[in-house]
Amino acid sequence: MEIGLNHYLVLSTILFAIGLVGVMRRKNLLLLFFATEILLNAVNIAFAAISHYYGDLTGQMFAFFIIAIAASEVAVGLGLLIVWYKRYGSIDLDQISTMKG
Amino acid sequence: MFEAIAFYLFAFLTITMFVITVTTSQALYALSALAAGMIFISAFFFILGADFLGVVQIIVYTGAVMALYAFGMMFFDTTREVKEKQGNKFIITGLSALAAVLVVVIVAAPMFADNIRALYPVIEGAGNTQTIGMVLFTKYLVPFELAAVMLLVAMVAGIVLAGKKMDLSLTLMSATEIDEMNQNMNKKVL
Amino acid sequence: MEKYLYIALFAPLVSSLFSALFTAMPKKLFTGIVASLLIFTAFVSSSVLLGHILSGGEPIHVTMMTWMATGNLYIPFGFVVDEVSVTMMMVVTLVSTVVHVYSIGYMDHDKGFNRFFSYLSAFVFSMMVLVMSDNFAGLFIGWEGVGLCSWLLIGFWFHKESATWAANEAFIMNRIADLGMLIGLFLIYWHTGSLQYDEVFAVAPTLEHSVLIMIGIFLFVGAMGKSAQFPLHTWLADAMEGPTPVSALIHAATMVTAGVYLVIRANPIYELIPHMGLFIASLGAFVALFAASMALVNRDMKRIIAYSTLSQLGYMFAAAGLGAYWVALFHLMAHAFFKALLFLGAGNVMHAMHDELDPFKMGGLKKIMKWTFIMMTIASAALAGIFPLAGFFSKDTILNVAFVEHSYIIYGVLLFTAGLTAFYSFRLVALIFHGEDRFKLFNIHPHEAYKYMLWAMSPLLILAIIAGVFKEPFYEMIIELLPAGEFEIHSHLIEWLMIIGTQAYVILAIVYAYKKYAHNRIVVPDGTSKMENSIFYKILYNQYYIPYAYEEYFVKPYRELSTLFWEKIDLKIVDASVDGIAKCLYDAGDKTRNIQDGNLSTMLKWMVIGVVLLLSLAVIFGLVAQNSDKIMVILSNVGVI
């Protein structure tokens, strides 16, 4: 069976949905970051697939830059998480809701 | 035909791994499943002929990012089970499914799918890496340099946020001062 | 010449604005002096304009600026100085100057001294706009302005409940009449396409008779309210709650004559509908008698004079209704002089008697207040129509008009009323100034008014005596504009009989009044005498129970209706719906506040909900855009587009 662009896009959407589930469900901040990684990877697949099926390199470049950004985001995010953990001693979301509006 | 088999196999594996990531209660399992998922995604990149991207995915994502997460996990002592108060499962799954369906509808609509034109077409003959190199250092030079600066900033930020005793500088202190400091530290232990 | 027009028009406005600067401060004497000087300037300008008109000059038209120019409607702020308006201007500015100077003394101890001059000058300005305007819209602006200033001035002592009630009554009755006048104005515009006097009067003969009658009726309704004709007359007597200078200026000389001025100005229309004129004359004669009858027994000094004003207004309308417009204008002028003089004299008496109004409680004041006595006696004689004072020339001419026009009933009524007028005027004079000093029973120590107030009243005194001289020049001037009519009785014998007969009748009435009220045995009536309990006295004393009827049958039900509307509809429906909307918004805000609970997980869920919403919008828009032509077809079939 011929694998077309739509297959890849459907796959990407499914992975994105899984990522959304993780984002909404996870109460531990570190595990929340894992779910964010899933979201970014799903989008990367979509970009690469479109790039392949339309013969355009823009998709791959975009995916490339997304990887770079994701890496720096993880670095800074973990740094902040460490600081928070040292201050409050917990990274459970339910216990760190101090900005109640 | 091989492509189809590879696609479906890796698709199945990726989805399984990621589902484990989001549903398991053990943090270690989540980490391992995430790393595995990253590797399988790079397989997709290879299928799609984006060799450079696939390699970068393995090196950067699976290698660097996952290592960072592993260190972070060690720091937070989350090797044990994570107790989480669960929200309403149906809302969560329902919302995600709805989002997925909507995106597919949008993307699969002929109106959107027909108007895509290639801006930077692939040059036949050259390998993927070479092509990426050519585009990256000409058309995308400025974003490239900016990304470099951003990585530098992120690195410095990470060090500053996580470092201890940042006001001391061992290279600027003389040997006697370092000895004094060590003795003070040892005194405390005793 | 135009600059005199503008000076005469705007000097009172400047005076009013200047005095308005000081309303919050205690009495400042220069406010009164500056106001009086400015009004005097207006008087001088009016005199210059009078000289111009008298020497045969052309009437002066100016168009100051455009008020409305929308579509086919063009209404400018235009002013005209012709024979009629210059007469009115002279009367208004002269009496206003006198009243302003008088008020400096009268309002001497009043806290609202500056405010009084501001209102008074504003009134003069409105009256000038009314008489100088060259279109009906400007007339209406002035009309409303004088109504407003009258309300402000009647209710000047607004802490008194009775004063505010009287002010409201005056304003509301005027308003009811103004509705009629507005309808008249609309009819004029609808049928003639313009509100300018010259254009309307040029087209008037071509209109249908029924239209003319409607216009005449509605304009007269407006005049009825302003000039207090029956049945909108009760406000004039109650308007005496205001300070006496106000009564002198507004309710004797100027505002109440605005109705007469309107009829005189619109004479080309009324010339075409003589039946309406006859109705106006009949109503005027009726009011003359009606008011005089109520003044016979009244025990309030200012009210007696107010009823006499009402009665004389009836005379003016009778003259105008019978087609003798210039006679009405002349009587207006003469009446302004002696009536204002009467009111100002009454003010002196009131001041001296510490605001006591019952003439039965006064008496024998001629020894103490000599000049006031002289002035009031002469004014009353002028009012009664004794030769050679001013009233003789104007009132007797009106009687002649009625006789010549073969309206013998009107003539009879007016003649009888003349006798009543003489009687009650001199009853008042006798009770106040003659007889024994009854005021001593009440421990009042009267004194004469300030010298400058008496000097201020002197021009009016002189004019009340000599104004008859002006009749011929006035006639020569005025028939440039108004229809001529000598109203001469053909037979000299009958003419001399009438004059002598009228004079004898009037003098008899005066003698009778003196006999009854000037002797030393008057007692203050206290409700027990036989006359007080007779039915006629009761009817007359309670003003034919008309105010009572208005209160019971109009005011009370209306108040019930208003309360009903307020409580049931305004509070429960209108306010509730507005408050309901606010409450909905407030509750919505209160509920959505809970979205922000500081929990990142919850907020992430809300973010996903937002993403889903946006995606659905994108899908819907895409579908609509894709099938837009089909959707247009459906909508046009339904009828929306």
C-alpha cells in the first residue's frame, strides 16, 4: 500500500494527541516535560513528511531548528526546576499552586 | 512495500512507547520509553530521506536531552513511584481526541492541501546532508547564528541556575586559601 | 443702526452673565448697579431705534446667523426692528430699568441679591428675543426663555414650599399652552414652508380657511397660557409668591403681554378669520369680568393687582379680537406703565408692613408713606380710566371699538367691568392709605421706601399721567404695519354721551369704594360677618373654586398615575433589567474567576480547550468559505439577505 503524506500527518496528529493527554494528565513537573517533548517530536515528523512529499527543504530546516530550541528549552527548564525544588522541596503541581487568582 | 512495513512497524512502536510515557506511574519507565520513542522517530526521518535530520535527532534528542532528563531525575529523587491525583480521565482523553480529529480534518481538507508550493526545492544528485548544508548556510544563516547564540545563553543559564557556591572562584584563589577552605569544610564534618 | 439693535438685544444678556458670576457670593452692590446700567443702555438703544422709526426710517432687518439649515428647513437667528417691535422694546426696557433700580433697594437684605439680578436680566434678554425676532421660531425661543425665567423668579425664594409650587404651576400651565403653540407653528411651517413673518403673511391669504382657523386656534392657545386667559389663568394669581419687582416686571408689563404681542404680530392671519377674532374678543371680555369679580373681595394686596392685570389683559384681547390691533398695543403700553407703578408701590407698602399682604390690616398709611400714596392713587386712577390720565385714552378707545364693531354685548361687559375695576382699585387704595391706623394693632412700624426707589418709580408716574399724549403719534407710526381703523363714532352726540357716561359711572364707583372703605370703623374681618358667609362672597373668595377643581380632578389623578408608572414600570421593569444585565456580567466574572486557581495542570487543560475551540472555528470558517455560494443561495431564499 502506498504511504502518502496523509499517513504521516495522521500519525503526527495521533502522537500530538498523546502528547496533549500527557500534558493534561501529568501532575509531576518533570513528567510534564516529557509530554512536552512528545509534542515537539510529533510536529517534527509532520514537518519532515511535508518536506519529503513536496520536495521542499524548508520543512527539514524547521525541524532542525525545533530540535535546537527544544534542547535549550530543556536545559533552562531543568535549571529552573532545580531552583524551585531547592526552594519549595516539591515538584508536584497540586502543591505548588501559589498563584491562586 | 518495504516502506509500508517499516512505516507501520515504527508507527506502532512509537505510539506504544509514547503511550507508556504518558500513562505509567513509574518515572524511570517513562524516561526509558521516551528515549526509545525518540529513536523510533529518527527511523521515520530516515524513511523520509532526511538523513541529516535523523542523525541529529539521535545525537541531540536521544543523546543529550535524554541524558539531561536522566540527571534531572536523579536529582529530584523520582526513581520511586510518583503519586499523582488524577484528573477526570474522560475530559482529558475526550479533549485530546477532539483536537486530533479537528487537526486531521483541517489538514486533510483539499482547500488547504492544494495550495502548498515548494519554496526551496530539493536539488537532485546531491545527498541530503550536502543539500541541507547548502541551504543552512545561505538561506538560513541568520536563524542559524541566532540559534547558536540562544544555545550559548541556555547553557550559561543552566549553569547559573544549577550551580552551587557560585560566588567562589577556585581559579582566582591562591593555594593557601583553597587549603583553608578545605580545612573549614572538614572541621564541620568532624 | 444695526449696532443699536445688537446693543439693545445683548446688553441684558451681558448683564445677566455678569451677575451670574457672583451668585454664590453674598450681596454685592455693584451687581445691581452694573445690571441697571446695562439695562439702561438697552433702553437708550431702544430709544434711538424708536427715533429712527418715528422719523420715517425703514424697519431694520438683520440676520445674525443660521440656526438650522437642514433639508428644506431654514431657520435663521434673525431680528427685525419695525413699528410693533420697537414699541414693545421701549416698554420692556423702560419698565425693566425702573424695576432693576427699584430692586437694588427692595432686595437689599436678601441673600440671593446677585442671583436675582442675573435672573431678572436673563428675563429681559429673553423678552427682547421674543419681541425682536423676525420668525416664529425665534419668537418661540424667547417664549420659552421668558417662561423659564418666570419660573426661576417666581420660585426665587425656593425654600418656601408655596413659592416652588407656584413656580411649577406657572411653568406647567405655560407648557401646556406651549404645546398648542408648537402645533400652530408646525401647521404654519407645513402649509407655508417657512417660519419667517414676511413669508408666512404673504402666503397666508392663499391658504384654506380651515387651515387658517386651526393655526389661529393653536396660536391663541399658546397666547392663552402665557397671558393667563381662562382656563389657564390660575397661575397668575399664585405667581405673586415671587418678589414684588418680579410681579411688576413680568406679570404686569412684559411676559403676560407676550400673548397679546403674538396675536398682534400674527394679525394678517387673524384678519382672515374674523370669527376666530370674535371668539377671542368674547373670551377676553369674559376674562375681564371674571377676574374683576374675583378681585372685588380678595384680601391679598398683590392678588388684587394680579387680578386687575388679568382683567386688563382681557381688555387687550378684546381689542385685538375685534380687529383693533393698534388699540390693543396702545393699551398694552399704557397698562404696563401704571400697572408696574401699582406693583412697585405695593412693594413699598409690603416692605413697610414687613411683608403683610392683607389690606385690612393696614390703614392710614398716607401720613407715613406720602409719595407711595400719591403714586398708587394716580396709578389706580389711570387704571380706572379717569381723564386725562393714560388709561382713559386706551380703555375708552377699546370701549369705542366694541361699540363701533356692533359687539354690544362685549361693549356692555367691558363697560360694567370698568366700573368694577375702579371699585376694587380704590377699595385697595382706601383700605391701605385711608382710615385709622389699624396696623398699630399688629405692632408694625412702617416707614417710607428709600429715596432712590421713589426716584426710580417716577418715570412710570410721569408716563402714567401723560401717555395719552402719545396716542396720535403712536397711531401715525403704527399704521405703517398694523391695519388702520379710527373707530370713530359717527355721531358726536353719542360719542360725548358715552365719554361722559363712562366717566360718571367710574367716578361713582370710586366714590362708593371710598364711602365703604375709607372711614374709621373698618375692622379686620374674621370670618363671622354676614357678608363673609354669603354664598357669593364664598364663590368669589375661592376664585370660583377653580383651583380646587384643578387640584382634585387633574393634579391628583395625574400624581396617582405618575406614582404607578414610577413604582410598577420604572423601578420594576426598567431598573430591574439594567441591574439584571449588570448582575449577569458580575456573576459571569465571579464564576470565571475560578479558572485561575494557580494549578498548572488545570491551566494546561484550559489551554487545550482553547486550542480545540480555535481549531473548530478554523474548520467552520473553512467550510463556510468553501460553500459560500451555496450558503448565499439558502440565505436569500429565507429572506435574510
